[in-house]
Amino acid sequence: MANKQTYLGEFEHCVLLSIIQLSENAYGVTIRQYLKNSIKRDVTLGALYTTIERLENKGLINSWKGASKPERGGKAKRMVKVTAQGLQSVKEAKQQLELMWKNIQLLEV
């Protein structure tokens, strides 16, 4: 049975990949937009921040408050970055999916 601490759900996997792709520009709004543009999945910021918190509790990402900006009404962005453990989890998830897809031939309906 999968360990809840290290198991990646499908949405967690997508969020981690988005953070990796966005690199230094990864925060709630950009992650949300990336998910919408890349996989056509429109998520609420609340759902996204819940997932970010869960990933941080698992040790897969770190988050911190960026500098506050006047154009944001003085509100700081919550920046995120994938940890070494997070990168390892993404790699393992990729390997597991590739194993599951190996030799599968999809039937046409």
C-alpha cells in the first residue's frame, strides 16, 4: 500500500510539475494559469493553496512570502519551490506511470 506521506495524487503531481516548469515565477496565480493553459484544468485558488499546503507538509515543496508590492495592494505573493524530496517523488511517479503504461494497447471504441 502506498505511503500517504510520499504518495502523489494526480492533482498534486500536476501542481509539482507546474512549479518545476514555472521555476522562480511559481506562486498561486501563475500555477493556476499554467494548469488552465497546459491541461485545461481550471481550479480555484483555494483548492490550489490547500494542495500547496499538503505538499509542503509532505516536505515536497517550500513556500515563503515574497516582497509586498503596491500594485498588489501591499499584499505579498506566496512563492513556492520544489524540494529535492519533491523532485524525487516526481521522478518516482513518472517511473511508476511508465511501468503501468508499458505494453498497453488501447482499444478503440
